[in-house]
Amino acid sequence: MIIVITNRSHIIYAKEICDTIADAAKVRGTGIAKRKPEYIIEKIRKNNAVIALDGDNFVGFCYIETWDHGKFVANSGLIVHPNYRKKGVAKALKQKIFEHSRVKYPNAKMFSITTGLPVMMLNSELGYKPVTFSKLTTDKMFWEGCQTCKNYDVLQRTNQTMCLCTGMLFDPNETNNENNKKQ
């Protein structure tokens, strides 16, 4: 298995990535925002994603999204094909996209919102801290991306201050951040 920064040759996996995300949302019964192949293709073309492959078989994927003119970066769409789950692939993908984000956007605050404990644990290992949504981007386009999540009504009722997701933030300017000490 390899994990690489995407290039145009990976466009052929866009529909399978979207289908895997949609299937995971059904199985988990929790909020996962749906994505269209065109959206994934854009991330692939801009080299703003990483993909895991086993030969020609799709294994996993994660992409970068920027907000507030690059002030914030989100690593989103983390997905692992069911045949490869529980083998450390998500952790390896998360590490690779984190490193890629730090190189492309070294001064950006990185954030994540998730309902999944495994993703929260991975984020914590990378130096993310739980925060209130007020510490995250205020970019309306980001929050509009939550519309396809089944929990969007919670976010709307609370004026984007709370949801079932946990917000997590990595701030490269924090001196006590473990990853800053390592880099």
C-alpha cells in the first residue's frame, strides 16, 4: 500500500471515494457531509488531497480545504474503504495530510469537526485541542458544507455555536504545541 499526494491520475477514483463516504454515513448513522465527484476532482487536480492505494485498488482518501483566505485549513473527507479498516490506514492518511497541510499552509490554523472518537483521537495525537466553534472559521461557505449532514438542524438552531460534532484546532503559533516542538 502507498499513500501519496494526489495528481490528475487519481481522478478515476472520485466516484468511488464519494460512494465510500456516503456508505460510511449510512452505516455510522452520524453526520458525514456528502461530496460530489466534481468536488473531489477539484481537490485532486489542485494536489490538495492524499490517497492510499493498494495496487490499483482504492484504500483511503483525505483532502485539504482552506478558509478565510488561508487563515484556516481543514483536513476533511477522511475515509477508508471497508476492506482496509482497522489496519492503521486512517492514522497514516491523517499524518500525511497533516504534514502536507503544514508545508502548503505553514501559518494556518488547522481545524477539524467530527462526531467520531477515532478521528478525535488521531487529531489529539497530532496536537489538535478541543475548542468551541467560535474558535473556528466564520466563513459561511464552510458551514454551508454541513448542509448535507443529518445533524445540520442542530447547527442551525444554535446559530453555529454547537452541534453534535466536536471542534478541534491545531494552532501553529502556540508555543506549548507538541508538534511545533517536533518540527
